[in-house]
Amino acid sequence: VALNGSVYDLTEVTLYHTDQRKGVLAWAGRDATSMWDKIPGRFPSTNWMEFYVRPDAKIGKVGPEPEVDPAVQQLHDLEAELARLEGPSEEDIAAAQKPHQKGPVVSTGESEESRFPK
């Protein structure tokens, strides 16, 4: 998890403090700086880090973002906008409207009493 320009390995926290697991895993692999100290005492906050995280959990600094070619970024943005404007495909609509079918029920020919003795 990245916080305030540093990267932390919070695996140990998730193993030994299972009540804190959901909050940590929700931000795994992402930068949680925007949520810093929004809820004091909960992840991610100063109090939480002091209480749960050992100093050796800090494994490095966040590197700079790679440069993106403006033409590639514009192409990506246009493709995303086109997909949004087109909406779902016919296959997606058909799959969403199709009722969920369970697998076939296989009968062994045995009675319930013989399959589940008392």
C-alpha cells in the first residue's frame, strides 16, 4: 500500500490483526494517501499506523509516474468514450437476460433412506 510517498508491506498486519484485513486489502496495490486521516484510528491514519505497523514495514518510496505519450493517452480516452457511448454488446445483453441454469440433477436411483441412513 502506498501512503504519503512511501510503500508499505502490510502483509503482517493482515495476518495477525484479522479485524483490520478488509481496510488494508481494499487499498492493496494502490495509493491510499487521499484517505489519510479521514477517519482517525482506522486505516489509513497516523494513529493506526503507529499502533499496527512496525517501522520495517516501510519498503521503499513511490516512484515517479512514467511519461505517457499524449497521442496514446488521447487514443485511450477516445476508445473508452466510444465504448461508453456504444453501450453493451448484443451478446452482453443476451447473457444478462438469460436466466441462470443449474447443472443437470443426476439421480442414482437410490431412495433417500438408503442414501442417508439414520
